[in-house]
Amino acid sequence: AVRSKFLQLGPDAATQAFLDECRREWHPARDAFAMYLRKFMCITDANGWACRGQMHALTAEHIEKLCGGRLTGRLLLDIGAGDGSVTKVVAPGFERVVCTEVSSPMIRRLRQQGWEAPDSADLNNPDLGAACYDCILLSNILDRIDAPHDLLTSCCKLLRPGGTILVALVLPWCPFVEDGTSKRPPKQPLPMTGGFCCQGAGFEASLEVLAEKVLEPLGLHLQQWAKVPYLCRGDSNKAWYVLSDAVMVLKSSADAPEVVERREPARMPSGGVFCPRATDPRPPRGVVFSDL
């Protein structure tokens, strides 16, 4: 059961610093610019061009506690790196950092920080290599892409033996893909029946489904996890917005990509993909680190 692998975390200095900065700084011009751009492009691109919407979930202190020490090695791969806010937390422990992104303004921002960011986010790109990455980051990306199962399979192939996959994911499961100015269901649903937000699943129940029906069949074994606030810099209405993230430390079986089997047909729940959180994220009463 996932409960036996839960680690209680608490507020740290980095999280408090982000909240303090959100209270102090508000950029109405950037917000207005981003709102205008959203008429023509997806939210991620609009935020990238406007330099707003910074996110915060993983901190160095929390990662060290979850992983039993600082993550180090030769190669780090951050998939869906966004503006690099998570990358910069983990990057100091690695000799080389490679980031992938589909958003062109985000790619520009990643390169400005000195990291490799290929024009293509295709993980089959031979330039990425194979079985060579000491650590792969998947920070709040699995529920926002068309083919999460294929992505996880690729991660198993790209990870070196003994490497670590660090995943942050909003739960309960509520996937959608930005498609221009609209949102739609992913083309490749995961077998998450019983774990969907729109089915009334709770946080831990959704994580149980993910571990049992998605991760374990791929040979990805949950080592430890925590529940942390996933914060986004706010606007004129709120200083910040927050959802609940599961941060998971995964290890891969060496033969995982060859033994992949779906345990049930993957399908979206009837009635559509979207729950209120997918279209109108509401901030809860406070920023908390859950003790379950």
C-alpha cells in the first residue's frame, strides 16, 4: 500500500520565501499582457512570453529528505521543464542538464539559464542518448500530455540502471491537454478508473490506482512519496493559487520496457474529462503539507 511509503514533510524556508514574494510582488502589466495573449495561444505560451505564472512545488530540502540525500550524477533530464523553476533546484548536483519543452518561449528561457534545450521534445531524438540519465524529472507534466504511458516507457529506456525518476503530479487525476486556446482530453488515456477527480476519488485513492495500474506494470516502483502544495504565483485576485501535489521517488526494473502490459483497457470516464479543477482551479483555505 502506498500509505506505508508516505513521508511527512513540512513548510521550509524556500516555500515561505516564495509565498512572501507572491505577497510583495504583483505585476499588473504582465498579467494584462498574458490575458491578451491567451486569446491567440495556450496559457503556457502566454505565461512564457509574459514572464508570469511561476510555479513552486519542489524544494532542495524536501527532495533531499525524500531521496535520502542530495540527487547527484553526470546527467539530468527534465521533461516538460517549463521555465526551469524545478530544474534549478536539482541541477547543481549534475554535470550536464538537458531539458525538453514544447513551448518555444519556455525553451528560450531555459537556454537563457545555460541548460541544453533541444528544439524538439521528442524523446526518441538520438541526441538524447539511451540508458544514460542518472535522474529524470517529471514535474507536473503527466496529466498535461497526450501520451503519458509512452512517456513513462521512454523514461524507463532513458534511465541508467539504478537511476531515479522524480515525479510531481496533481491528484486526484484530472488530465487535459492544452490545444491552442482550448483544452481537450489526452489521446492516450491512462488506466485510472477509480482514480479520477470527476469520479469523486480522493488524493490517496487516486495515488493507489496510479501505483497499481500504471507504475507497477511498467516496472516503476514507488520508493517514497509526500503530499505538498503546488503553488502558482497569483494575480489581482489572489496572491497565489494552490493545488495538492504527490511527489514520488521511483526506481525502474531493468527489464521494464519489455514487460509492459496494460491491466485494463484505458478509457476516460463517461461524461467527459473535465472536472471544475481543470477549467477553474480554486485555492483551498490555506497552504498545508498534508499528514494524511
